Amino acid sequence: WLQPCGWAQQMASANHRDVLVEGRSDDKDVLVSATRDREGKSVVLHFVNPTATAKPVTFAFAGADGLKLVRVTELASASLDDRNPPDDPERVSPRDATAAFRQTPTLKPYSYTVVEYVR
């Protein structure tokens, strides 16, 4: 079974786009990267919140006209030391957070969040 780092690798791989675009955060604790496909039809944002505090998210990017939020996947836990034991192999695993993120864009504590937009 996968441990949290394995799930994070799977999320990154499943959401790979070819073109890296500028991504930056005004919050020194939040890490962000942004990629898009070559045709500009999809944009994927990757956020890491390594702190014990939830972080609200506001963002903007050039060329966003016509882009729609389609999916938010998050990997979050109560501690950076959490593991998936044999009796609960998906304790820390990716969850769909699309509906909650649409309502209140927030990064959970100790989380890796992937946000996908498409045209």
C-alpha cells in the first residue's frame, strides 16, 4: 500500500502538464507551482501547505478567460509524521475536495493540493 509520499507522487504524475508557468505565493509558508498544457486548454496549480494552520487561497493568472475549475484533489493529514498502517492503508490518501474548494478556497494544514482548470 502507498504511504503519503507515494500518494503525492501519484497526484503529481497524474496532473503533469508540459509547460511550467510562473507561480508565486505571498505567504512565505505556502509553496506553489503552476503548469499548463501546450495548447493552453488546461492549467494545473500545485500547492503545499507544510504548516499546522489552514491557509485561505486567492489567486489570479493571465489568460484565465474561459477557464473553469474542474477538480481539486488534496492529500492532508493531522501530522507530517502520519503513516498508513496495515489496518487502515488509505488513512492518508488523496480526496476529492472540489465542492469544498469552490465554496471556500482553503489549503488544509499539512496538505498537498492540486487544482485543475480547463477551457
